[in-house]
Amino acid sequence: MSSENKSSNRILIMGYLLIAGFAIILIRLWQLQVLQGSAFRKISESNRLRVIGVPAPRGIIFDRNGIPLVKNVPYFCASVIPAEFTGGTLSSLGRLLNVPEEELESKMRKTQQSPFTPVRLREGLSLKEVSYIEARRSDFPGLMIEIEVSRGYLYGETSGHLVGYLGKMTPRQSQDPEFKGVPPNAFVGQWGVERLFDKTLRGTAGQRVIEVDALGREIRLLLEKPPVKGEDISLSIDIALQAAAEKAFQGRPGALVALKPDTGEILGYVSSPSFDPNKFAKGIGADEWEALSQDKNLPMLNRAIQSQYPPGSTFKIIMAIAGLEEGVISDSSKVDCRGGISFGKWHFGCWRKTGHHVISLHRALVESCDVYFYDVGRQLGIDRIYSYATKFGLGSKTGIPLGVEKKGLIPSTKWKMETKKTPWFLGETFVNSIGQGYVSTTPAQMAVMMSSVANGGKVYKPSILKGAKPELLIDAGVKPETIEKVKDALKGVVNEPGGTAGVAKSAVTTIGGKTGTAQVVGIRKESKFLSEKFRDHAWFVAFAPVEEPQVAMSVLVEHGGHGGTAAAPIAKKAIEAYMLPVEKKREQAYVQD
Amino acid sequence: MFKIDRRLIQNFDWVTFATVIVISLIGIMTVFSATRQPGQAAQSPLFIKQAMWLLVGLVGLIAFMSFDYIWLSRISIPVYITGLVFLLIVLIAGKTGMGAQRWISLGPIAFQPSEFFKLIFIIMLSQYLSLLRGGIGMLQLLRTFFIIAFIPFILLVKQPDLGTAIVVFIIFFSMLLAKGLQRKALVLIVILGLVSLPFLGNIMWTGLKDYQKNRLIAFVDPEADPSGIGYHINQSKIAVGSGEVLGKGFLKGTQGPFRFLPERHTDFIFAVFAEEWGFAGSVVLLMLYLLLIMRGLDTVRKAKDEFGMMLAAGITIMFSVYFFVNIGMTLGIMPVVGIPLPFMSYGGTALLSNFISAGVLINVRTRRFTLFY
């Protein structure tokens, strides 16, 4: 044979092999498509994969004593897979879900996804509704119940502004890289601690890929990626203090901020009136939201950091420290209070018309003599007052991360020239010396001030997590004797006869503090029957125990009248709750739950 | 060299040319169907990209048939070395896709050198074999293997691009068979192969990546892991089978668009086609491939010289291997090896390389007469 023939033989063999290969493929095709075709057609029609997101349980939020403030609760939603919804009519489905037919129709039309992606028809179903729907589901192929994780807030209104609440992601958030990987229907923190620590609490959603039949029943699990629970966090909050304080406000507008003097940890954070975060977690209705936002007491206002008030006589703490430090007064220097002083054509009165007569610093604080501090102010001048007020954290934001904070105002000659374009008048120093006039503060700032006086002059940034590293912002650098003299006088305010906050005297611990009554209108009226909105704001700043302070706080009651009668009792209750042994607090929490 | 001769037009291989274009058009249509997104306004632009690559491919085809293929033998060695260098670059600096490094980025373009390497390998081997006279003996076989096949084979396995490695291996032995092996060498290969099979198999198995092992397990028992690779095979069989005799109709398939079928526009594109066009359509498509391959074999027979013959044989074998392995895997009669269906699967580099290969094939046939010039 020639090599020519040999090679064409080989080509022939290759040709036969190829034809054999084609034959095998044709036979296989015949087998799959013709012989088993109808069986495969059926499988392809019932072949439905479903990817179900498994929401991750959120981390639990605890108070400083390990008492849980929240629990995870299931949130049921009814959804339908459009491609599989062939059974019932929209009107019968509407009746089942209690949703108007037109709404269902528009929801199903609006969807831009594949017909195999479930469309949410109703959210926040009760357990009763779930079982009702479940029982009738076989009449509605494609209908399914989906479960998300929402929150139950164990303390309701008590923790509204503090713990905050969850809500559906806003369109803006879903674009935010911060929320990358969060399923579109998931709840995320929208307020308070829930929002602040959302990333930590959130966890990672899992996934279940299941195969389902034409009725949407699960046939088998193909793939499972379990969710990862979010991290638990422990707040610095003492819920016993928080609850006692919230209760003591009895719904009156106001705020309380309590701090741990040696670390700056926030022990209590009340803005009253509050709202029930559980309403939000259930998916708040339009009418409920309307009611909340229209309420004249502004429950959504975060008063502790967002409202500014003149500090009133609580400002005398700063005046006393400044006076002693600058040497313009000593504990022996005395002023004769005759119920007021005249300056030019103006008259500045003391709250006690009959006067305090000859009075020293200690008693001037205990009895809150205005005339004494007019004199201190006159000697210091506004700029030295400014210097001491700012050393104790007033006039700047405290850094509490629970919302957009106001910074208050501590006036100075420079400030007045810049904003009012007029020079400072001595008469204005008198007014500001008793915490009236331009000076204004937030409850949070006053708590920081009280806390730093209690700890000897250190301003810490308030922190919300338990055991957070204390962040020293300012060291006022005042002499320990000065602080001791002032603290001793503040102890007298509560514990000595004639003190303005005698109601706060406690059998449990020694409380020191200072009352304040901030004028709402310029002219002080002497009527007890003044209409409520013209009544003065009541302040009380306090710390306890005096000997070794463990808690410092500010209390403000809007239009509460006198600080000693309206605000001091709230502080007393909060402090006494805080002083309870931890076991007792846990017991109480258990009862409440 | 670029002279347009009347005989060039006269002898042009219109059959191969038309066949690859028709198959490619069917491919674009099927890519469109496979990647459509039901219920969404925005449609996947992949089929448009594929159509553009088809135009690029046509240019490549015409370029590679316009000069006498004998030129390829003259540049075979430098081109072969360049090809090896590219494979090495991929290994060192390549982009990873699907767990293997196969891509090189050149600015905005990413391409897979291994796609072109197959053709380069065929040209090199054709050149080498065409210089040998008579049947290949044992010694000759070993020498050829170590000179030409060993290095690229190692590089491809390292990537790992097991699919291309296997294809290159098969092309190598098939071309040797086409060239003609001495009986002794043939028998020896068969015996050695049989003896070392368990041993080699063991080495291969331990050397495989997990996903490769899974594919083999799944091939033997698809139900063993219905959510993993067995799932691919099952879904592919469901897609093909549910097409029945006449198919569900163009754009009526559900397996692809609703994502039951993975790799629906690349490796499993035949399943999408078979679902929509049924047994009848599939037979027509298979006949087009049969035509392409048989025409290639005929070109082997008619080639005017040894080099042209080996070239045509190599390319035809390459098309055949791709075709059989891909269809076999889609139909569940071969293990899942990630290799595309020539001219059908989505992928620019592969389409261009296939068109260039077809261009060379046409070149050999068009210049089949010895007294051409």
C-alpha cells in the first residue's frame, strides 16, 4: 500500500469514528427529548427554586447590670410569587389579607423583578392572622408567609429616646455602603442606640435555597447558609435609674441626664414625654405617626440634647467656683442682701423680697441668694465668668451621640460685639450671674457640669457603652479646696435647714445639689395660678453620695415652676433607684418582664 | 502574497465559511434567549457583544485565509515561543475567574491566551510532523512529546485549565495518529496506557482541585450532591429533555432565563437551544456541526502537502473534541469539563480563535492545488 492510501485510510477511520460519535449523541438526544421528554417537561414546569433570606437575629442590648432592654420578635409578612399565583382571584386574596384589591394590583404591577421573586403584600401580621392565612394557603398557590426579625422593647416608653427603634431601610439607606449586604426588606436601626450601633447589632443574613413544587411547598433544601447573629452590646445605662426617672416625670415635658462622674458613662437618659418604640417596630401607621408628630408636648423632641434653657440658679455653682478661684470672694466674705440692689436706673431683685440680710457664700448657695451672686458677678466681669463656665463644658456640645446636639450659649464681651454689634453692659452681667439673660444650656451640658464638679473638675465625654474608655475633654484645673467648699454648700442645699432642695433629702444616701428656676418671661410674676406655659422651668442638678460621688445628674422640668419642688424629687427618686443593690435591680427587671 | 487571484475566489471554501456563520448566528440568538431577563425592561447586552465579536471574527477569518498558509510554517517557532510566554504570564500575573487563572488584562481588554494557544500548538506540531518521513516510531514519539507537548501541558495543568489541557493532549495524540504511528509504537502506547491507568489515575485524582473532583463524582452519581455540580447536570438534562420533539419555542424556555441552569450562555448553551427547539432543532444544529467536521476531514484528504494536511487535521480534531465533550457534558454522558461549544458559546476570545482556525482551514482547502501559483 502506498503512503497516500494509508493516510486516506486513516482519514476514513476518523470519519467513521466521528459518525459513531454523532450517532451516540443522537441516540442520547432521542432518549432525553423523545422518550423521556414529557417527564422532563413536567419536571421543568414544577422546577421552582426559591431563595429565602434568613434574617439574622439582632444583638441584644443590655443595661450595665446585664438586664436585657430588648428582645427579638418575629415579624410576619404575606407575599406572593406572581408567576405561581394562578389559583385564586385578586379580590378573594384581598379579602383574605384584608387589603383592598386595587392596592394588591398596583403592588403586583409595580414589581420590576422576575416573576419568581416574592412581592410583599402585607406586613406586620399578627399570629392570629398568620394562622388564618396559613389555613387557606392551598387555595392561593404562590402565597407565602415571610418572616423578618423585629424588636420588642421591654421598657417601652422608658427607653424610647435612648434605645430608639428599628424601621425599614429608607431608599437613601439602601444606596449607602454602610448598609451593603442588608436584604432590602430587613429592619435596621433608625433612632437612638439601635441606629448608633446598627452595624454591630445587625449580624449577617443567611440564605436557604429550597426546591418547591407548583404549590410552593418545600420539597427539599438545596443549600443553607445560616445567619450570623449580631453582637450583643452592654450600655452604660442603669435601667433601674432610667425607669424610676421616667416614671417620676409623670409625662411632664422635661429631661434627665445622669452620668458616672469618674468615667463619663451615661447612667440615665430621659427625654419626657417619650414615645413607645414598639409602635415603630410593628410598622407605625400613618395616623399614629401623625398623632406623635402633632402632639403639642413634642414627644419626638430629644430634649436632653436638643432643647436649650437658661440654667437659672444652678449657674451659681460656676459663679461660686469662679469667685473663689479668682479670689474675689472667700468663704468669710459677706454681702448684705436687702431683697435687691439698684444699679443706675435699674433694680435687680432677690427672689426673696425680704432679703437674706448679711450672708456668706455657703448660705448664699444653700438659700440661693441672688444679691450675693450679683456682687460676685460684678467683681468677676462677664469674661471671667465665661472662662469658668466653658471650663466645665458649658457652651459646647457634650458629644452625646444620640442625635443632633445643640451647643447652648455662654456669653462674653467678644460674643456680644460680634453678634449684637454693641458693647457689653454691666447690668447684663448681673442677669447672667444668676443664670438668666443670654446664657442657655442643655440638660446634657448641665449634667456634664455637675459631674465634673463632683469629680473635682474633670470634663469627660459622655459615653453610652459600658466600660468605654473615659475620654477626658477638659481639666478645669481648679483648687481642690474650692471644689470641697462648693460641694459642701451643695450638700447644705439638700440637707441643711432653709436649703432650697430640702425635699431631696434622702435616707438612703447623702445628696448634694443645686436648684434652679429659669424664667420663661422677662417679668417675674408672683402668682401661683399663672397659666402653665408662662411658668418657669424647674432645674435641679445633683450628685450622690457627696463623700464619694457615684452619680451626677441634671433634671429639667419644663414650666415646672420652682426647681426645689418640681425637679428635686425626680432626682431623689432616680438617685435612690441607682443606689439599690444590683440583685434588687435584677429582681425588679424580672418582675417587669 | 495578498494578490487576489481569480482562482482564489473560485476555489474558496464557501461551505465551511457559510456553516460557521450560520452556527454563530444561531449562537447569538441563543445567547439572547439565555440571558434575557423576564419582566425587566433592561435586557442583557451580551448578545450584542457577541455579535460584535462575530464581526471581529470575520475579519480574523479573512485575514488568515488571505495569505498562503505555508507562511505559517515559517513563523511557527517564534509564534510557539510567544504563546508559551503568554501562558507563563497568565500563570504569574493572570486574573482569576471561576477559581482558575486564565485571563490577561491588556488595558481594558481581558483575554485568554490559552484560547489562541491551541491553534499555535497545532501549527507548531503540523510543522514538526510534516518534516518527518514515514510512520512514527517509539523514539520519535517520545521526542515529539517532550519537544512540543510537555511544557505547554504542564503550564495548562498548573493554571489550572484542565479542559484545554485535555484538549491539547487529545489533539496531540490524534494528530500523531493522523500522521501515522508504527504498529509497534501504537501497541506500546495502548499497553503502557492500560498498565499505568490506575497509577496515573491515582496521581491525577489527588492532584485535582475539589471542584474538579466534585464534577467527576457528580458525573458518576448526579444525585450524590444535587445542590452542587450534580445540580448543573440535572438542570441541563431537564432543560434538554423538556424541549421534547418540537421544543418550547424561541424565547419560551424557562430553565435558562429563570436561572435554573448555570453557565446558561456559555458552557451549557446547547441545553438552552435544545429546550427551545426540541429534538428537531437539535438534529439540524448537529447536522451543521457534522457538515463542518466532515468538510474538515475532506480538506485533510485534499490538502496539497503534508503541512496543510496536518494543519487541517489538527483544526478539525480540535473542533470535534470541543463539540463532543461539550455536547456530551450537556447531555450528561461526559463529566463536566468547563469547555465551550465552538461558535455557539458566549465568549469573544474563543469566537475569534475559532474563526481564525476556520480561516486557516479554508486557507488549506482554497490552496489545495499544487500548481496554484
